[in-house]
Amino acid sequence: MNESLNQIGEREILNRLKRFMPIGQIEDDTAQISPQGKNILVNTDVLVEDVHFSDQTTSPEDAGWRAITTNLSDLASSGVEEILGITVGMIAPANTPWSWVEGVYTGIDKALTKFGGKVIGGDCSSGNQKVLAITAIGTVGKLRLHRSEAMDGDLLVASGPHGLSRLGLALLKKEPLMTNKPLSERLKAAAIEAHKRPKPPLEALTELMACKPTKVPWRAAATDSSDGLLNAVENLCISSQCQAELDLASLPREKNWPLGSNWDEWCLSGGEDFELILSIPPLWAKALIKAFPSSKIIGLIKSGPPKLSWNDGQEIKQSKINEFKHF
Amino acid sequence: MNESLNQIGEREILNRLKRFMPIGQIEDDTAQISPQGKNILVNTDVLVEDVHFSDQTTSPEDAGWRAITTNLSDLASSGVEEILGITVGMIAPANTPWSWVEGVYTGIDKALTKFGGKVIGGDCSSGNQKVLAITAIGTVGKLRLHRSEAMDGDLLVASGPHGLSRLGLALLKKEPLMTNKPLSERLKAAAIEAHKRPKPPLEALTELMACKPTKVPWRAAATDSSDGLLNAVENLCISSQCQAELDLASLPREKNWPLGSNWDEWCLSGGEDFELILSIPPLWAKALIKAFPSSKIIGLIKSGPPKLSWNDGQEIKQSKINEFKHF
């Protein structure tokens, strides 16, 4: 069962993939889904070997899982209600063993079983480098969340701790860690889990929608922190044309997260955290941190041209905001 | 304006792409579209440099155009009514000049302007090799076409001539042509156009839907011939569990197409023809070739386990059916 893809051939590859596709494109030129009268959200993400994942730290199953989380995280930060389906564009060198493809689809399948949605179709081709190009489609829920809805007076809320995925990567790559005290086993396990099996912030979204105080209007800005916390806050500020003031003492650190500037930097810009970064009225923010205890108020929004600063007035340098280098 | 992508950086790349995206994902994590209560069709195709296109024969504009046609052709062969939008996953080496990206998007834009739909979002990343991963979404029209609906007694109809794209490729690559007589200038121009700027069979679909005789029920099987005519007919036979009998004298050849077995082979298996291959009741087939003169009856469907043969009873060998080697 572990021949390479060019030994198997395209038709047999598709045959074997059928078990991962309950409905869909394999026996037809397209897949059909029913949004049942609702508007839909669409998101496409590409994951490229050695840019977004590497065989060194990511098993095929983990790569498939991560690809789903990346996509569903974007849907969550737009206010998705139901995930209708995903398509998978897969590219791999012709000599790639079948086990890699099977592993990726197993990871995709496990993630979808946990978070919702089905594989509805896709395409595959040989290429020099492994690529997963996923498109996810879902229905819009009660409130369509945009980046551009932040307003003066809002509080900034992170739906969970940040930096764990980056720490997990460091542990997997055995990078030297800037700390004298040993890390707790719990923290290490959480970090590796966050890197290998990140979760899209769908529960946080559900709680956000459920906990809105009735007197607060339906208006919220959101994005996800897949490219790092500061990057997400900056995106909100640019789209909403406003300023953010962050509280260094209130960074969304995991329990027992070490102190120190390089640990803060991982928290701020480690990336791949897949949490919601929200700008919402104070009453709603306070309701959310009560309803969803892993969430935390991390700062506030002020009017003015886009800028990020600490609450002591010090501007956060652009160089600190890791623009994720996909080029 | 012709720096490389890593000189420009991701944020500026996205900024420059905004003009191609009237609505959509750039300022948000996802794009939103409204299917207006209808069911939707979804299709994903990946195009990989040196597998599906090469700089030698395909300009960036042509690559973008072809990517759209490939996708919309699948939507057409499923019975699309309106193209709602497409997402573009683009991968290119970091040293790729901006002009390549701009060219691809210009080709995408021109094709969408002609055929319908808008770019609603996407993603980009560096990688070793250029890749376009396109997902197209459209609404289902009057009749959802499937591959599996062919029935004994149907006629097979091709919506247009086949082999032109393969001839166009040969001309562009200056391959030796197996003919003693010079090709007509008209044929050469049509072949190069078919290779560089192929069209999805949307007009044929419109005519098909419009010309159905009232006493014929709404039932038709369809696929597109993007991987060659025989491959398309075989796909219909496999999905519908039936046999096809083709008439060698009625191959869908272009006017002045040379005679000879290698020319027939290009017609049968050249690929990238993007025509509808239909299995429909005889009355409907006859109405279609009247309403849409480029279409042609090429054979018929019989019951029995999947098999392709000529109308003299000779079986068409599997080796003749070009399984397009994407691996």
C-alpha cells in the first residue's frame, strides 16, 4: 500500500480518496452544496512545504489538520455559522509515497469531524514541492464580522493565550530556550499540541454571539491571529482606521509562561495562534471574559490614524510586528 | 514597477492586487457572496508550472486566462447558471517579477469580464514553482448536469471541434507536423487561439437549456473534455455504467483538419478542448445541433459494462484513452 503516486496513477488516487469524500466532485466535474437561503463565506489558503510546514516538524496528519484549522479560523473570524464544505487542491512530487496523501486526508478528516464540514471536492497534480490549497465555505451567522468595524472606546479581547504554537515549534526543533527555569511539563505539552493540532476559535465565536448584552448593538470587529497577535491588531487598526493601546501587563500569556522580552515577543508575534482578536464595546468584552474564561482583555481602541502603542504611550515599532514572510 | 515579489513584500502585493478585486477578502479574513437562495456548484483546479503550463508557450496573461477557463468549464459541464466568484491561490518563487503576477491577474480579469464572475479572494505564498489554485463558485441552473445520467439510446454530442488546442501547442513549440499539405492560415490561427485563449462552453450550455424539446424530460449527462474527448466519453461511461459507440467518420474535427491517424489522435486525446460532451435523448441532440451549429453528434450510448468502441464494433483500446498524466 505504499507505492508512490506515479506508480498508482491519477484514477486510482482519486478512487482511494473517495472514502474521504462522502459527497462531491470525484464522480462529477463539480460539487454541489446547499446554503439553504443563506449568504456564504469563502476562504482560500495555501500551505507550502518548507514555508508553512516541513516534514521535520509536521507529520502528514498534522499538515492536513493544520490546513483545516488555518481555513476555519478565517471563517470563524468572519462570523461563520455552519461549515458547508472544503475543497482540497493537493500538489506533491510524483515519487511521494501514498502514505503521505493518506496521512494528510486522515488529518483533514479528523479535523472536519471535530469542527464540522466535509471534503466536497478538489484536484491533484504532481509538482516539485508539496502544496495544500484549501478552500472552505460556510454560512454567515447572526453577525458578519469584519476587520473594519473597530471603534473608539472598544476593548480589545484575545480569545486565548498566544505564543504556544511558536514555543511548540521551538521544542520540536530543539531550539535553545531563553529561560533558566525548566518549563512545566503541562506547558510543554500544551505548546506541542498547539503547534501540531491547533484549533480554530469556533467555540469562542459561539460564546461571543451568545453572551452579547441586549443593550449593546450587534457591532464587532474581528480577525484571527494566525500571523501573530500584533499583526492581527495592526490589521484591525488599518481596516478600521483607528489606534490600539495594548497593556503589557495583560498580554494573553499561558499559565506559567516565562517572563522576559523574548517570551513576550513569541506571545506578540510568534504566529499560528488561531485565536479571535476582537474589538467590541466594553460591556460585551466583560461579558465575554466571564462566559469564556480563556479570553482576556488586552487593550483598547482609540481614534486616530493607525498606530499601535503600549498603555505607557510608547509606540510599538513596526519592526516588532512580524509581517509574516510568505515571500 | 518590476521588482521581484520578495522586494515588494506581502502587504504591498495585496495592495496592488486590490484593483483586481472589487469585493472580497483583502481587507477581511474571508469573502462573502450571496447565492440568493440557490444551491451552489464548487470547483477547484490546480495549475502547476511545467505540468499544466510553461513560460515557453504560455504568457502570464494566457496562464491566468486558461486557469479561469479550466474552472468555468467544469462549472458549465455541471449546468451552472451564474458564476458568483473565484478565489485565487497563487504560489511563485520569491524572485518572480511583479509583472508575472500582474499578467496572470490581467488574464484572469479579462476572462472573468468575458465569461462572468469576479475575483473574491485568495492567498499567496512563495514556493519553488509557480502554481495557480483556483476555486470557482456558481449557482445551479435549470438542470444540474451529472456524469452519471447517460442512458441506453442517448446520442453523444460534442459542443465543438477537438484537437485544436493540441495543434496550437505543436505550432507554438514548432513540433514537426505529420502532414504533407500546408495548414490553412485560418486553422493555424484558430489552433493557437484555442491553446492560448480557450473558452469555457457556456454558450453551448445556454443553447442546450434553451433548445430542449418540450416532450423530452429534463435529463442529460455531461462532462467537459479538458482531458481529451475519449477521456470524457470514458468518464461518462464509468459514471453511468454504460457503453459508448463512436463514429470515426463523425469525429468533431475542425474545418480543414488534416486526415490521418495522428490527427485523429489529437482530436480524440489532444486534451484541453473545454467542450461539453453530452449524452442526451436523440430529439434533444438533433435540436441542439440545429440551434448550436458548432456541435456535432459523435456517437451513441448503449447498455452494458463500461466500454468504448467504434461503430464497426472494434473496441477502443485503453492505451488510446489518454489518461492525462498529472502524476
